[in-house]
Amino acid sequence: MDRNNAPSHRLGLIGRGLLAAVALLVVVVVLSRMERTPLPNGLELGHRYIWDERHDFYLWTKDGDLVSPYVLDLMCYNDRYLYSSTMDGPAFLYDIENGVLTSGSDPLYFSRKKESGLSCSPEGTTGYTQFLVGAGIIVHYPERVRDCTLSTPCPF
């Protein structure tokens, strides 16, 4: 190997190594942003877009279908229903068993919410949490809800 080419050859190896490291970092960031957090009822929480900087969370079915186009805010849920207030739209109740989304503007909303048994408060709750919980808490701290059951709801 010619001595004059040795420094440029080393620089090329270093450059390729740095490029590979940056590419790997991008892949890791993209994949971590697309992870979803499963709920005990089969639904999943996660980001809709990898570039989502606002930490907006959306709700998906276990088959990967988006349940609502609105950003989840506070929520409570049991095995059949999930209730959520939203950041940019109406509150809604999702019937997991039947795949029916009922928004707060629907005339049947209040009767369906009553039927769900979700009071989202410690008095008479039938959900996994005693209160409305932020979707971000569940996504960022899944261990806090992992051991919640319907008979022993999480006390947050």
C-alpha cells in the first residue's frame, strides 16, 4: 500500500464506520417510536407517527387497526370497554367486543357509558384503574398497570 494513500484509506474506514453507526441509531429510534404498549383487554397504545414530538398517543386494536383518529388524553378501561377523553376531539367509548366507537355527540353515548360500568372513579369502578389515567403514564410506565386486575384495580 502506498504511504500517501494510507491516511485517506483510514479516513474512509472511519467515515464508513460513523455512517453505519448513525444508520443504526436511526433504525433504533424509528423502531422504538413504533412500539405499542398492550393493555390487558387486547387494545394497544402508541404513537401514530415516528416524528410525533408532542408525545401524542393513539389507540389500536390487537389487529393493528386505528380505533380513533383523536389523540388520547385520559382514559379508563375494563375487558370490554375503553373510555377516553381526547385532546383534539370528543370523548368516546369503545366497545371492544363489537368494535363500536361511540362519541360524546352520539345520542346513545350516555346510555352506553352507563352500560359499560366504567365510572372512572374509586366508587363503584369496574375497570383496571380507579381513576382516569393519562395514556402517557401507561406507555412510559407499563409496570404500573401490569399487575392491575378487575378485582384489584390500580389506585392511580
